[in-house]
Amino acid sequence: MTNIDYTQLAEILFPNVKATPEEMEARFPARDLPEGACVSRLAPSPTGFVHLGNVVQGLTSERICHQTNGVLFLRIEDTDAKREVPGASEILIEMLSHYGIIFDEGAALNEEGKICDKGNYGPYKQSQRAGIYHVFAKKLVQEGKAYPCFCTEDELEQFRKEQEDEKANFGYYGKWAKWRDRSIEDIKKELDAGKEWVLRFRSTGSIENKFKFDDLVKGTVDVTENDIDHVLLKSDGIPTYHFAHAVDDHLMHTTHVVRGDEWLPSLPFHIQLFKALGFKMPKYVHIGPLMKMDGTSKRKLSKRKDPELALSYYKQEGYPTECVVDYIMTILNSNYEDWRRANPDAPMTDFKFSVKKMNPAGSLFDIAKLCDVSKNMISRMSAETVYNSVAEWSKEFDPEFNTEFTKDSEFTKAVLSIGRGGNKPRKDFAVWSEVKDYMGFMFDKYYNVEGTYPENFDNDTIVSALEKFAATFDTSDEQNVWFDKMKDVAESLGFARETKEYKANPNAFPGHVGDISAFVRVAVTGKQNSPDLYAVMSILGKDSVNNRIKAQIERLRG
RNA sequence: GGUCGGUUGGUCUAAUGGAAGUGACACAAGAUUUUCAUUCUUGUAAUGCGAGUUCGAUUCUCGCACCGACUACCA
């Protein structure tokens, strides 16, 4: 082994780094927080793709922090320039805020809607923290815990092939760690030649050594020491996720790291890194992935295959965000559902969230269940709230419907009020996009003139029923009077006045009052199913109802 | 190949070293309603497999199977 002057090496590699780790510590002092307060963060990549995973992690972190009067901050992990999409951070903040994930600190939007920093532990974009990382990188080199590596992509690929052939573990270690113990002269030669280099961690671990580590969700996990000399700084001087995670979460005083369990395999390296840097470990909350049923087996929700992973899907379909939040809460803490039933109108934040309740396995994301949650929540909303939400949604996603829907807001709200309120409200739709189907017939534009009538009745009978009914009904009638008139029509055609009467003796009548109302229903709504017909007709008004019936009579007569 | 994680009805889950549920979704049947949506009642349905420890294991231990993740100068 060559004897290397690490201090000299550090100077050669980082000649411009003058600041010391101590200065960094002083610049980011411990937070002044009450006892037991948790500090957590969401640290997404700005790829422009905001997904359910962000909400799952975000809600978990948010609850952990705000339930303990702690701090939730947003850090943008833009260390991979290739994946960054302009404007992605802005979209992310905007989207998450709709889901109740509001950050106390970190990347934020200014008054012009542009990204800016809020808080004393910034910058919060990792690409702007290069100088900070380099201070700690230099320190690691000085201590002999990191070294430069000049291997090219081709060389690394070659190692990989050899390892496959030899059935050896993959990675930069052992005889493949070509630059682990090279002389200063060798390193200088490459540097002088202008070769690109990365900074690698000098691992002292061995896969022979196992130990236990506590994860707040997974419990005690078995860990095998890492023996790979992972990259800390890429050739552009930007850190890898691992190094940035250690430095940032230390300096920003994160107490709880919430992230997907795809990170579990790199935990050994992270533990090693924190130790090497002399940092205290945060607590880890590794969340299982969201799964989806694919045929008979489950698989992780995939960005490519599953549109429902993207938050934009829920916006487009018109799922109220609070419903998505409620559903996700039921996945995160199974007792949330019971709590919600007992407290239907309480804000979600009243629920006592517990990390211990989280499932260490991946949960299946069940759209059917989401719809159920959504249906229930929407049924409890006021007509006013529904009106505003549908108006906002349709403005963006169905402008044509929006025009009709908002033309006469009092009329529309009256329709939305049918069966709303009380203990057993109607549950007709789970998403705003279903509203058009539900009540479109109230607008002439969407009223289906070609409505199909119940079978087993000839046109003459239907026409005759419609004529008789149109001649007598009055929108000022009370509901019972209105229905009595319906019964009169039934009787005059030889139909049973009461449904029960008919059921008791079905051969005695051609039909019953329910059939008469079915004729009227189809004539007025164009559909065999509708909300309460009396309410529908009252809201439509006498003229509109008469016009529709008249047109139907003519149509049926051919 | 290696490392790690996971496994209770179709799904989300509860519980426990001592009979696995007046839990939820979905599904089915019935009742209710002038239709639908509701609401109510009822029903179908589960501890992956094999050992070990134990009087007793779904729970603890080990092995296997299956599923998933990671194994990048991505995060």
C-alpha cells in the first residue's frame, strides 16, 4: 500500500475550498424547537411528474412534523441534471398544497409564482449547495475516507461483465477498486491530463459483518455492511443522492427521514456515511410501495403503465383532493377509517397519526375504495360546495358543460340539492366528471330526445298516458297531489293505482303507477333512471316539462 | 448471481402464545323506494408451504416458495 499524504491530496482535489466543516455547523445551528418536535422533509426530484408516492410520503412527513409542532420543509433534489424539467418545482409545490401538504420551510413560491427559498437552512435546491458538499468531501479526503477515481464508463462496464462471468457481486470493490490505493503521482498525472474524476467513498465494511438497525416502520432490520466504494461526487462536482442526503439532512437537522423502501438496500451505505462524517443518524421511516392488481398478481404502480399514479389523473377525473387524502390516510393508518366514521366532519388533522400503525408491506391502491370514500364525502358536501367544485373542474376539463352548468347558478344548485342534506343523502357520484352524466338532462343541450321507454308497452299506451298527465299536472302541486294525479292517469288506463296492488295480482292489470311515472320520467329526463322526478320537474318548470312531453308525444306518434 | 424487505378472505386491515372480527371496500341474495342512488338485513370468503420450540403457533425460530425493491457518475 502506498503511503499517501491525504492532506496534500485534499488540497489538490479541492484547492478552492477554504471553509471548514465547523463553519458549516455554525452556519446551520441546531433548531430551537419544543421537546419531541420532529423535523422532516420531502425531497423529490423535479421531473415534472408529481405522483401518489409524493402525497403518501408528504402526508406522512407532514403529520409527523405538525403533530409534534415540528418543521416540515421541502428540498429539491436536482442533482441529476438529465432528469430535471423546467418549472417542475413550481408545479410540485402547487399540486401538493392542494393536498394539504404545506411546507414551513424550504423551496417555496414567491408572489410571482417563481421558486425561491424560505428559511435559514438553505439553499434548498441541491444544485446550489455544491460548495457545502465540497467542504465535507474535502474533509473525508483529508481523513482518508474518500479518494478520486478516474475510471471511464467503459472500464466500469468491463468490470461489471467480469463480475457477471465470475459470478461475483457487482460494484466497485476489491480488485476492481482500481483507484482506491493509488499514489499521489498517479492521481496528479490524470488530473494534469485533464481527466474527469469522481470522488468515491473508501469503504471499510465487509459483507461478512451483519448488524441490526431500527426502522420506524419495518421494525428491526438485518443489515449487511456495505463494502462498495460508492460515488460521493459525480464528475460534474454534484453529489450523488447518498452524499447529499447525509450532508443535507444533517445540516438541516432532519430528525425523521420518510422515504420509499426502495432505499432500504442503500441504508448500510448511509449508516456508514453518517458515521464517517461524524453525524448523528436520523430516524428512518421506510414506506412500502403502492401496488396495483395486474391480473392475479400485485405489482408496484408504474409510471409508464399506470396513469392513476400521476396526480394529474385525479385532477382530470375530478376527484376532490380531500377525498384522495382521506383514502391515502386509510392506507397509511388503518384505524383512520373508523375514526372518520365517528368524526365525519372533523378535519383530517384531528386524527392522531401513528407511524407504528403503518404497514411495512406495500398496499394495493384500490380505486374502487377511493371511489367509495369519495362518494361518501361528496354526499356530505353542500350543494354550494359541489357547485363551486364542479364549476372549477369543468372550466378546465369540460368547457362545454361548464357553459351550461354555470349559466344559471341558482338552477344548477337547486338540481344539486336534490336528495342532499339529512342523514341519508344521495350518493350519486364519486368524481366531478360523473356529474354531467348524472344531471346533464336538466339542460336542453344534453337532454336525450331519443330516450327509450320501458318495453312491453306500445306507443299508443305511452302517448295516452303522457297526454293525460300533461293535461292535469301543475308545478305548484304538492308532491302527494302530484303523485295522486299520476295514480289517476294509471287508473284511467286500467293500470293499478298502487304498486302493491299490481304485485299481488299481476295478471289483472297491464301495468301500475310506477310504469306511468316511468313514461313521464323518460319523456322529461330522457332516461329510465333519475333523481326524484317530482323535484326534477319542479326545478325544470312547467314550460320546459310541457315542451319536452309534447315533443315526445309527437315523436312517438311518428 | 448477491443483498434487503414483504406474505391474515378478491382488496385494505383488526387481534392474539389459548375459539382469527357486530371493521371497511368489492361481490351475491333479500327488503325498502314510483325509477335510480340510498338505507336496512343476510351471505360467500383468509393466517403461502414445511419443520422446530410449546400442553397449545396465525403469532416465536429455521428452511422453502412466491411477490417486491435494490444491485448507476438516477433518485
